[in-house]
Amino acid sequence: MRRFLIASLAFASIAGPAAAETRYLAFDASDRITQAMTRGITLEADRGLFGSISVRRIISTSQRGSAEIRRGGPSEVRGVLPEGATETSIYTVPGEGDGRGLSRALCPTADEVWLVLGRVRLGRPLTAHAVGRWSDGTYRHCVQLSYDWRGEWSAPPVGGPGEDGGAPIAR
């Protein structure tokens, strides 16, 4: 049994990254606060071998802009979420590039910003919390964003623009 477990873990560690596929998941704002910030978002995400979804980038569907996000952050971020919040996946919003604009929009005047997402699942609503850390070291909850599932975008052909990438052509 032990050998089977070790072999399974070795297979999962090798096959996991190889089997990952990029997905584009679209969500519409579902409340007034979220609509005031954005009409909707598209998440560029990787779907792993066992179906887990990890977000790489947030793309605004109402305005031009996107921001790379990185999984991970301090555990203190979860401690300032509103009572009853079940979201647990922490993503760091970088302070450079488009991440800076996203940080300023979510938590004005914060030194660092994180997003805490619920489990991303196809066909289900999504809740995200923005948490910031200020210069005095305190963590504060900035805003809760609520989204309804809209659908999944198809990815562009692998061959690049102007090429069919091996896709069938109707004539």
C-alpha cells in the first residue's frame, strides 16, 4: 500500500503541471458595489490534473486592463475577513504594472493588497474579498465583490494569429 501511495504521489507531481490547461472563465457583477467597481471579470486560470483551478490573471471585461496575481500571502489576511466568510484562497496583487491600478482601485492608500477568492468552479458564483495592509502594519478588509457565472471563453488557436492551428475549417 505504501508503494502505491508513493507511486501515486510521484505521478501526480509529474503529471500535474503537464496536464494543466489554461481556461478563461467569465463572471458578471451581481450587486451594486461590485457593479460600481467593474461590470465583470474574466479569470485566466489553470485547471490541474484533478480539476483544481488556480487563477493566474484577472481581466476586466468592461474596461481595458488586466493584472497578474500570484497564489499565496500571509495568514493574517484571512483574519480580517467578515464574519461568516468561507473564502480561503489568498492571491497577492503585485504593486507594479497593472497590478498597481487594481490595488489602488480595491484598497486605496494600502501598501499591499491581496484577493481572497472562494473556490473557483464552473457554473457557480464567485465571491472575492480585497484585503490591504497599511504602513502601520494593520490589515483591513476593503471590499467584498460578488459575481455570477457567465461562461467560459474559448482560447485562441495554438498556431497563433492568422493560422488555423490545426483546427478544422468549414468550406
